[in-house]
Amino acid sequence: MPDLAVVADALHAALAGRSITSARAPGPLAVRGTPAELEALVGQELRSIRRRGKFLIAALAREQVVFSPMLTGRFQLAPPSASLPSKTAVVLGFGSRARRPRDAAKWTARASWMPADDEPAEIRYRDPTQMGKVYLMPPGVDRPIPGLTNDEIGPDADDPALTLDSWRARIRRHPGELKNLLKNQAFVAGVGNAYSDEILHAARLLPFRKRTTLAAEEVDALYAATRTTLSDAIGVLRERVPPTFEKQVRDFLAVHDKGGTACPRCGTKISEVKPGGFVTSYCRGCQH
């Protein structure tokens, strides 16, 4: 979520209010839609770009384009003259606009990477593995998007409407291990493998604890850790990611993928396991 939150803010600030001037798919296997539907994007104004869970949703004048980047999808904001990265799947070109959107995130104001309003710009979506997908959603077309149906996705982990009381109510429905709970998009949306480790470290809870073993104060601590960990990460990424939005910055994390190094809180060597091929990192000294 922190990575996509920064991308969504940046692309909305840079491109909302512009009309699409070109739409092409160098990697058509990533596109869920027809060539005619892709061509029909040309001429439509981009109203907004927002994040929902692990998805990026571009709302146009008549339809939506939904990006599901999965593990390997990346975004680039660039002038049309810039060389195209390898494995680029979709390129959307945009023309000029009258002004910056009023609801643009404040942190993007006067950014050096922001294209001028009278200059063209492009979104390039690239995915070396083609694991991610781009869904074209024209009017009248019912195209299911896995992971985005009402029963598959809960409230965003940073949603102001996700209060402590609603967190307490939702968590009671999920009896499993804490790491799996945080990664369950039906519980809360947007937390992935890396940040689940970071949240649990901040809350001082082991990833393999069962939710049913948590005391009331530990449930509340997990909520607080989720909020602060994600918010703090977004703050770091705002400073370090632009203008290379395709870059993934993770070196500032406390424990994830840092097995064998010292825990920054207590100094104990960080433990690491790889169930299912996904790294889980934690501290036996201060997580219980």
C-alpha cells in the first residue's frame, strides 16, 4: 500500500484534468480488454487516479482503467520523448491541461518532477513477469476483477472510517495467524508481505500468534501499529521514490528481509523463515 499510495498521489497530481492522446499496449498479454476498447480511451479526460487496496484506479470521463500490479508491476511517469523501458505493457499518453487539480496531494506541490501543465506526459506500466494485469472497464461491459469484488476486499488499512471500534469488530471474525490476518485483503486492504512483518514488529507480536490468543490491549496495539507503520512508510517513500516511481525502496524497513542482522529495537538477531517462498522476518527477543 505505501508504494501505491505515493504513485497514486503523484499520478493524480500530474495527470488529472488531461485528456488521453494515445493508448497502446506493447505487452498485450497484460491487458484485459480488446484493442477497440483500448483505442476508445483516446479523447477521454482523466478525472482522477486513486488507490484501492493493491489496485490503482484511473477514472476517465466515461469509464475506468484498473491496474492490478501484483508483485512485479511498476509505473513510470515520463515525457513521450523518454526511452521506453523493456517489458512495458501499456502506455497512455496525455496532452496539456488548464491547471493542477485542486485536490492534488500537498506534498506534490512544486515538485521538480511534475510535468508542466502545457507539456505532454505518459504513464508507462511495465511488468517483467506479466503477473499484473490492466483491466479496461468500458460502460456496459461486466469484466470481473479478481480481488476487487465486495466480498474479497475490506476497508483500506488507512481508511479514516476504519476506527478502532470497527477494527475490533472485524478482527473477531478471523481466528488465524496474525501475519495471514494482516495479508487477508478481506480483513483490511493494502497490506502485503513486507509491511505485515513491519506492523507486527512495531506491535511486538509474533507473526505466528493466533488472533484468539490476543489480549484486548494487543488487538488495540496491532491497530495502532498498522496505522503508524503505513503512515511512516508513506512519508519516507514520498521523499525517496520520486521521480523514479518504478523504484521499490525497502532498505529503511526494520525487520523484513533482514534475517541475521540485529533488531533495531533490542539487538537480538532477526529470525527469518520462508513459508511458501515468501520471507517472514521477526525478532524473537521483543516480539511475543
